[in-house]
Amino acid sequence: MPEPLLRVRNLKKYFPIRGGLLSREVARVHAVDDVSFDLQPGETLGLVGESGCGKSTTGRTILRLIEPTSGEVWFQDKNVTTLDKRSLRSLRKEMQIIFQDPYASLNPRMTIGSIIGEALVIHKLAPTRRAREERVAQLLETVGLLPDHLRRYPHEFSGGQRQRIGIARALAVSPKLIIADEPVSALDVSIQAQIINLLEDLQAKFGLTYLFIAHDLSVVEHISTRVAVMYLGKIVEIAPAKELYTNPKHPYTEALLSAVPIPDPTTKRKRILLEGDVPSPINPPSGCRFHTRCALRVPSCSDNEQTLKEVAPGHWVACQVRTGVATK
Amino acid sequence: MAERLLDVKGLKTYFFTDEGVVRAVDGVDFYINKGETLGIVGESGSGKSVTALSIMRLIPTPPGRIVEGTIHYSGRNLLELPPAQMRKIRGKEISMIFQEPMTSLNPVFTVGEQIAEAIRLHEGLGRRDAMAKAVDMLKLVHIPNAERRVKEYPHQLSGGMRQRVMIGMALSCNPKLLIADEPTTALDVTIQAQILELLNELKAKLGMAIMLITHDMGVIAETAQRVVVMYGAQVVEEASVGEIFKEPLHPYTQGLLRSIPRIDLAATKKQKLEAIPGTVPTLRGDIRPGCRFAPRCSFAKPQCTAADPPIKDIRTGHRVACILY
């Protein structure tokens, strides 16, 4: 087994809710609650879950765009969580992020050249203006845009083209890891495929490692080597992509997969309809967080916190019923 | 032969803005039969929402205006009705639900008051009876504790619950046609499944027709009987749901179906997605004649850009606007 590129250990992020006269902390949103996983070099780990499950917070906490409450993140041999500002900045050369909204994530008053070139200046990667422009032009070509686009402004581009600019910006510093936070969900269906293909091509070309965060299970299945499913701040199942989609073990994963509409009217599937809504992460259910909506629950599910157990090589599930610890 | 409920012919809705004319809907024909679900698929800017708003006569004027066409509903042209009569149809005969349930509910009234308003207006019931009917509607859309929920405000409900309230409100006067504009796009996939299930159940129970607007081919496959595919403000293909997936004819429909990753084929070998090159066309200003998909089409020939391709019947119920056929 090669050395993982990224190791996340017991990562937690609680957001305080303040209120009252002295703005004291009255409650906490348990956005990410004890998440651990490894990322192997060159792989794509898909992180899926519904809104509010903590998948984006996980991505941002890894980069320390949000400071974690506790836990550790190791990038190769560096502990990201304890780095000072300066070392963190130099580590950002290795880890980059692509955002969901290609409209909001580009400064409308900067040219494409300065948006992509900014990182080159900060990290002193291009000594002269000339060298910088050459590098930016080359990056634009890499992502399928024209080199002479560098003097234009973001509003002159369509959504798909802007996402390409966002990708070029992330690539500028030649990172090893890219965290892609819902990179295609704001795009039209016919454009989504272009961006997915581009991300795959870039991975093959530069040997990139992706943490691919998305709510669209079909997109994640397509692009990922392994997939982790999150529910209310916890990973409930993690497995190689094919294994997870063809042989899901956690009842939440099963329900989630069965809910995806299939673009083929001749397939008839058994749909598992979950009742009610996701409980609040401010006061999550005790024990297994899914027990309030689970068809397989046994009384002890509300008492016992669930940990991931390996049921097949590389296939981990946090469910005491399905891993045979408790029986119905 | 099924009876036609709504017949749209040659509809053109333009927006006259300072930056020029936006041809949001540019010559659209389709019909809806009684009790069927018609899916309208298209990407952003294809004109599907503006078509829906045109049927409801809710186009903001100015800048928008329906410049041409007819919309016949039960034999009457909606575009010629005086406003007072249109109000009697809107919400009673034809009602609509929107993508974002939070922005379509009024935050300062309880959900009960909002449902009761339509009932009092259209059915002439008194306050107390209308409230009782509102509770019934919440029960119909499976909202637990309907008696308590009816007194709550929209912010107290989750996204899925709000969409249920919207559906309850839309169905409170027994409409014959429900227009659902991306009703599940803002919702999580498990909640989407609940709402689609609810719509299918209510359609079977109440027998209304549904015009379902979506960009999601999966949603179409699971709910619609017939499909209209829109591209660049026009209809490019129309067929039964079985045919559109089995034998799509228009290169755009074919490309769209090939570009979506398929979760149900996870067990088979992975293939690269076939992306459609280029970008969605803008509808602003002068539009060159010819097929609007031609710049992105791999089958494009010189004559594609010479004139608009006419929409042709290929077989019963399957029409396509492409010179290949």
C-alpha cells in the first residue's frame, strides 16, 4: 500500500450558535463529527450526502479555510492542523479548491489573466510578467480556453467556461490535491459532461488526486475511485465506487441510491422511501444518527454510537445491524 | 383518441429590454391531453419556464409580451380572455408550483391562511370552512399533524414540507392542469423521491393533467407519459416517453441522453461521457436563421443554417425538427 497523500483523523467542526445577552454559546451545530479517511495519490474520493450533511465543511476544514474544532489532517508528513500561517500558505501550493458557483467565485473586476496569475505572484512562481502571461496562456489552453482570453473579464464567459477558469486557477500552482466542491452542480447537463471529462483528462495528465464533493450520486459514481457517504456529520459508509453502488450495505446508502431517478423508463426498481426530513445537526439523534428514519433499527441503535467496520476489503460500514453486531 | 386539454400553437413570447429583444419563446407548439403528464425538458434559457408563465399569463409586461400564437384551454383561447376571466382560470382550472417553495410562499401569513385564500376566492367558502379544507389539503399531501401545521409559518417548515404545502395549495380548487416548474430541483434526492411519489399518487387520485418542467431526464423517465424537448426557445422533438429514451431522433436529444452519467449502469464498464461541445445559445438580439443547435451539432450541414428546420411527424406522436429526417 503506498503512503496516503492525505490522512484525515477524527476531524470535527462544531459551529457555535450564540444568543442571549452576553452572546454566550447556547448550542452547537455538529457539522462534521469525527470524520476519518485516507486519500491515496492519484485516486478520486467522492464525498456524497444531502444538504447539511457536512461534506463541504469537511472539504474546507481540510484546507483550513474553516478552522477545525478538533482532529488532525496530515498532508504527506505535514500536520496541516498545526501549521502556522506562513507554512500553511506554502502548503496551499499543494492543495487547491474548485468551487461550486462559477459566478460567485471569480472576482468580476479582475481580468482572467490576473485571476489565474495571482497565485503565481503570491507563490513567486513566475519571475517576470512575461513568464506569468506565458504560464497563464498555457493554463488556459490546458483547460480548453483560448490563450488570448486572458485580457477578458469573467462576465464575458458562460458558466461552463467560468468553471474552466476556476480549474485553471487551481492548476496554476501545480497542486497534488484538488478539492472539488460541487464543481458541476451549477452547470447545465450538456456542459456538466464537458467539465467532468476535463477533470478526468487533467487527472490523467498531471497525476492529480481529487476529493470530489457532490450531492449528485450519478456524477460521483462516474468520476470516483472510492466513495464515502455522509449523513449528519458522519461517514456512514465508504467503499470502492463500484462496490458501493452495486452492493450498498448501510440502509441510508440504499435509500439514497434507490431515490435517484433513472433515465430509462424500462427499468423498474424498488424504491425505499425515507420518511420525514433529516434531523437538525444542532441536536442530532443519539446513537446511530440515522436510527430515527431507519427501517432496520433495533432498540440499541439509539444508544450505541456506530463506528465504521470493514465488511469486505476496503468496504467500511457504520451499522451494527448490517455488520452483524446486533440482530433484529 | 384522448381529449385535448391544452393546445399551444405558434407561441412567441419576447422580452423587450434595453439591450435588445430576447426571444425567450420563439414559435412553440405542443398539447396536453386530459389526465396525462407531459414532461418539458430543456436546459437553462431553453424557454421552458417562460412557456409555463405564458400559459398562466403571468409574463411581466413590460418588458415581456406574448407577440404571437394561441393557447387554447378547453376550447377557449386564454390569450384573448379579459383579465377578470383569466383570474377565474388561474389557480382554479390551471395552477402552478415553482422551484423554490420558500420564495413562493408569503412569509408573514400562516400556511393555512395562504391555502384558504385560494379556496375562499375560487370556491366561495367562508373563513371557517376554507380553513377546514386547508387542513384536508395538508392531510392529502401527507403532512403530519395537519391541524397544528396549518397554523405555522413557512419558515417553520422544511424544504420538502414547503413543497408539499405548495402542492396542497395548488390542488385545493381541483385544477384540471397542474404546471410544475422544476418542483424538485431545490430538494435533496430523498425528498425529491417523496415529492415525485406524491405527485404520481395525487394524479392517480384526482385525475388532473400535469405539465412537468425539468432538466432532469431521470425525473422525466419516472413520471411523464409524453415528452417535449426544448432547445433555444423552440421545440426540437416530441415523443412518448418510451420512444424518446429508446429512439431519440434529434441530435440534441441524443447528445443529452449520452452526456448524463448513469448510476444504473455502475456494474458495467465505465465509458467516457460524450459531452456536447460548445455552449447554450443566447436568445438576445438578432438570431440567425437555421437550426439553433447547428453550431454544436456533429451532423451539421450547410443547409442547417440556411433556414429553420420544419418540425416533421416521423411517426404517430413522434415529431422532430431536424433536416436529417
